[in-house]
Amino acid sequence: MGTQLSSAKRGIATEEMRQVAKDEDLDIDFVVKNVANGSIIIPKNTARKQKIKAVGIGKGLKTKVNVNIGTSTLYQNLDEEISKAKVAMKYGADTMMDLSDGGDLDLIREKLLDAASSVTFGSVPIYQAYGHGVVKYKNPLNITEDDFLNAFEKHAKDGVDYTTIHSGITLELAKRIMSVKRHAGVVSKGGTITAAWMLKYNKENPYHEHFDYLCEMAKRYDVTFSLGDALRPGSILDSHDELQVSEMINVSRLAKTAYENNVQVMVEGPGHVPLNEVSANVRLAKSLIGEVPYYVLGPLVTDVASGYDHIASAIGAAISAAEGVDLLCYLTPAEHLGLPNENEVKEGLIAYRIAAHAGDLVKIRERAIRWDMEMTEARRTLDWEKQLSLSIDPEKAKEIHFRHSGQHAGNNVPCTMCGGACVYIMLPQQRKYTTPKEKTPIDII
């Protein structure tokens, strides 16, 4: 059985490619061509037991949003994580990742794969290796090279669609960590585990040294690589330092190797990036990795928004999406403070769906603008039923609209913001205005 990539290279349109073409309103030839050249990926493990809906990530497609859930070493409540997974699906997550590093990781992954039964699912195998070290050796740094590789194989066999692999951080880079002035140090858990292990044994990163083996295993199950940014900046003060850029160069080479081995691949990005460097980050990454899909966490454009990091990072995410980023990893209000609850998962996801759509209005405007056109028409005609249904969060929109309206709520009547001074009541001729099809509709105010 081949991979999506190997099929596309042979000109074969798989069922998943046809699904993506239909969902994105694109010609199937466009999808096949861009899967073949690596600029579109469709992560779907052939061993996945659940029948998921294939999602495309990459060039010419809508910007997708990932939701992270999972336990920590200090707090494990599987029921809560399952509830978060259901919330993420309800409010439109495109992909979901299990970042659990505490508790029975095999059981947690199994249950979350079931809970996320219809969406693409990712994981971080190094956390599995870490947990194995804690249980077996009572010290996570006592793990072996085989433990690194076995963790990846276990996740592949369990049906995970894509995995974050910290393969770009090398022994040489790990040795440079302490000599490079970094205000926040290394903030990636996977990167820290890998760097500490390399420095303890003076050995190369197993995920770098044995990358060809990982490719063989990934190809067997059509697992997509998400090449992690172990040295991403954890403060805007560290943005684009030599550690981050050096790792990005390594990752760009590995991405080419994966593609040559018919393994689907995307590349992960930062992190914390000041506003004036966000666009430059995407352009630098794309100049190195080519058209391979780019996946970013945020980025956060300030470090002082604790409790509101979903907003601070959605600002960076919107700019990134407009510049060509393909997948956005959400942050919640709980970032830097603790594990998120269900409502914070929702808040983070909604903020990022807004950011993704804002970016799409730039990069695939003709298709993305249709949603806004419908909303504009509904607002102009005071069609409240349609306005509320078109909202990115209809439940919240309804709650606010009916809060003070009472018996006055309904189509053709104003809301309580403007009341009788509503522009569409005072100048009703506007409600009969028809926007030329070739132009973007605007409110005539």
C-alpha cells in the first residue's frame, strides 16, 4: 500500500484527495498535482481505526486550525481531556494533538483517538519515551536510542495521523545552547528532553541520526511528519536567534529527505515573535522549506498577555496565515498558566478560526469572501436568523443578541445597539441595494 504522496506522484487521485477537492471547491487535478510536489499534505494513518474525514493542509487550501489537549505530569483527568476533545470537534477544529506526558499514555492516546473519531490526530512520541523512562528507569534521561525509535513506532501502529518529531536539533546545536545568550532559554519540552539526553551521553539525536529509519516506518503507515521546532523562541527577545535559524536550516534538509522517501511532511514554526518580524518569519521559513506546508504555534507577539494569550497569539496567527502559513496551532487563555478547561479550549479555538479566516481573506480571497458576503447581505437586510447562523460562534451571538431585545427581537427590526437610529431603518432604501456580483459588498453608511 502506497502513501498519499507516492500515489499522487504516479498521478493517482485517492479517495482522500477527492474529498479534499470537494471540501475546498477545487479541481481534483490541482489537489493531485500539489500533493505530488509536497505542497499539500493529507495526514491519514492507514492503521487508524476510526473513520475520519480527510483534511488537506497546504497550498491553495483554507488555513486549518489545530487544538492541543492532554494531561501533564502534575494533573491527569482523562474524562476532562475527552470532554475537551468533544468541545474541539463541536467548534470546528481541523486537527487535534495529544500532548499528554503524564499518566497511562497508551490508554490516554487510545481514548482520545476514539474521542476525536472524525478528525486528524497528532502526537509527540518523545513524550512517550520520556514517560517510559520515568516508569522503567525512574529517570527519563536513562532512555536509550531504541526507546526514542520505539515510541515513534508505537504511535504509528496505534493510528496517529501525524507526529511531531524533534529531528532538527543536533548534538552540535545542543552544545551551543549555553553559549548563545537566550533570555528564555529552550522552552520546548521535547527539545529540552532531547538536548539533555544528547549532552548526558554525548550522542547524536536518535531522531536525526536514524531519520531514514523513521521514514521507512512512517511510509509503512503513511504517518505524516511534523518536523518540530525544538529551539523555537520562548520570548520575543529571542526571536530569530542563531539557534532557531540553525535548526530551521536542518529541518529544511530533513523535509526534503522525507519527501524523497514518499513521506508526507510539514514544518513547525515559532513561538514568540514580535509583530514586525512575523511576516519575515514566514518568508524566511518558506525560502528554506519551499512549498512544504508550514505549521505555527501562534506566534505570540508579546510576552505579557497572561490570561489572554489566545488573543496575543491570534494576532500573530492572522498575519502568518495571510503570509502563507497553512496550519495554525491554537493557544488558550490558560497558556503559560496551567492546563486549559473546556471553555478555554473553545475560546482559543474560536480565536484561531477567526485568525485563519482573516488570513484566508488575503491568500484565497475569492473563495473565502463568500462567507463575509453572505453576512453583509444578512446585516443589510436585518435578517437576524441568517446573521446568527453565519456567525463563527452562533451560540454566543444568539446569547448576546437576545440579551436585551426581548419581544423586540426578530427579523426586520434593529438591535439594541442603535435602536431607532439604525441606519437600515432611517434610510430603508439601503436595504434594497443590490451589490454587483463582480464587486465586494460593503455597508453603505
